[in-house]
Amino acid sequence: MATVGVVGGGGWLAGALLRPALAGGIVRPERLILSSRSGDVSGFDVWPRVRMTTDNAELVAESDVVMLCVRPHDLADITLDLTDKLLVSVVAGVTAEALARNFGARRIVRAMPNACAEQRLSFTPWFATDNVPDHELDFVFRFFSASGRAHGITDETQLDYFTALTGSGPAFPALFADAMIRHAIGAGIDPDVADAAVRQLFLGAGVLMAQSETTPAGLVDVFLEYQGTTAAGLTAMIESDVAAPIFKGLSAARRRVAKGSSSS
């Protein structure tokens, strides 16, 4: 089994990805090295054989796979030679070409997980350069599948869009949920009850949509055809063009990712 070294191993995203992978046996504790500037990495007490370091060069020397799990602007401070390593990057907006140029890597995988990884509910699209061998592709797929649903793509530019769409994790649905909670409170519902009700609604709706063979658009049509109270609400939202601000928000997020890519 490959030794995995994670630069930025003390961050929340690294932990969210690694704990499911450790629990699922995809990565062995004694084959995992985490680096952070402080050397203080929490959340791995269950796996005492996981190693910690403040020396990225030491991490690289002992690893077969090096994962970059840092913020985009932190990459400028990282100097590593990854010529003979599999480089896995979850850094938003930094292209495989830029990673190859900055780190000398030849075998590169880029992925875009989200904040639901700890709950094993992330949708993680990933892209690999042509020279990544099958056994490493298999490892990448199993690694990201441990924290949700992994989906390989062949067009790297699509990662920018997925960064805006699914990389947001719960953020965009949470905005919709917050509006519903505030409306319920305004209607006289106790705030705690309103919060619990909407959270459960989104949990149930998410599970139903994930498991149903009917598309989201089809589910909307089902309720519209029933012509009940939900249809009245849906009709008002559709007539108000509720899709317009959603499209606007996704477009703004996509532009922000593209801006980051252009500076990498």
C-alpha cells in the first residue's frame, strides 16, 4: 500500500477526507504522514500511528503520493520537487499545468471535494493527467469514494464549474434554508422549532432526491400536478423566476474560480 503525505494535513478539509479513508482502510495509519506549520494536527487520536511533521521535504521523501490540501494563495510559499510522485491536489483553481510547472510533477490528479466529506456525502469530481497509471487511478477513486461519491471527468476545465456548483457543499442550500426559517419565525413559529423543521425537511428532501429515479424537475411537476398548497408555493416561486438569482450566484462563483485560475 502506498504511503500518503498530506501537505496541509492540519486543515479541516484534510481531516474530512482522511478520516473516512482511514476508517475504510483505504489508507493505513502507519502509511499516512501529515504536515502543518505548527506540527499540531488534531482529530486523529483514534489512529496513533499517523505521523506528523513540520518538514514538507521530509514528508515528500517518505511518500509515494503527495496531496496538496492548502489554500490557493499558500502555494506560493511551498517549494517541493514532486517529479517522481503522484500529486493529488484539492486546491481550487490551480491547473495541472501550473502544478507541473511549480512542482515538477508528471502524474497529477486534481479533485474538488466539499464540506460534506466528513459525513461521507461529498460529490467529488476528479481529473487525472494521461500518464497516471491504472493502479493509481484506482487508488484515487477509492480514496475519494470513501468520503462520498467520486466521479472521474476527462475535461479539466469542468473542475472550475464544479468548484462553483458542488464545491460549495451546503452553502447554497443553507441560504435557501435560512430564508425558510426566517419566514417561519415571521409567521410565529418558535425559532428552535423552525430551525429543526427546516433542517429535517432538507435532510429528507436530499435523501429522496438522491434515491429517486425521478429528476428534480420531475418532482416539481408531480407537486404542480397535484394542485395543492405546495403547488401554490411553487407556482409563485416560478412566476417570480426563482431560478434567476440561483443562476446569477453560480455564475458569480464560476467567475471567481476562473479569476483564481488565471493568476495561477
